[in-house]
Amino acid sequence: MASNGISKPFYMKNLRNREQWIALVALYRHRCVSCFKRLGWRKLTVDHVVPEHLGGADAIDNIQPLCNPCNAGKFRKTTDYRGDFEKRWSMLRK
């Protein structure tokens, strides 16, 4: 936790996390997995599928990239947009 009491984002904690975050964002084509808005890895937010306050891990397999509005809208829900990303993306592209 930082000296101001706010924990650092997942990708800022160490180099391995940063590399995992960049790879995850690339996997989803640099897009928010909810609304498909294209943003860079620095502008997408780290969203915990299962929020940490509900026992979710601060690990790459519990993280999905969301834009700020989608992350704020999800709030404390446990919505996982990753599973059907490819299907929704291909339907959108038709």
C-alpha cells in the first residue's frame, strides 16, 4: 500500500505484473472487454472480476481491462466480461 493509504494498481506493483497486464490488454485488442472502446494499456483500468473486498485475488486471472465508465458502472458486482469477449466482438464486427 502506498504511503497515502491507497494501494497501487495491479500493474504498478512489480515488473511481472506490468508485463502480465500489457499482455492481457493485448489479448483483448487494447479494448474494454465490456463496451469494446479501444484504449491503451495505461488508459484501461484494472478491474477485479471478483472484487478484493469479496475475497477476490489481486492476480491476473481475476483481472479484466475496463474503461473508466464501465468500471464505475460495474462497481461492486462480479460481472465477468472475458468469457464471451470473442463471440460478442465477432457479432459486433458483422
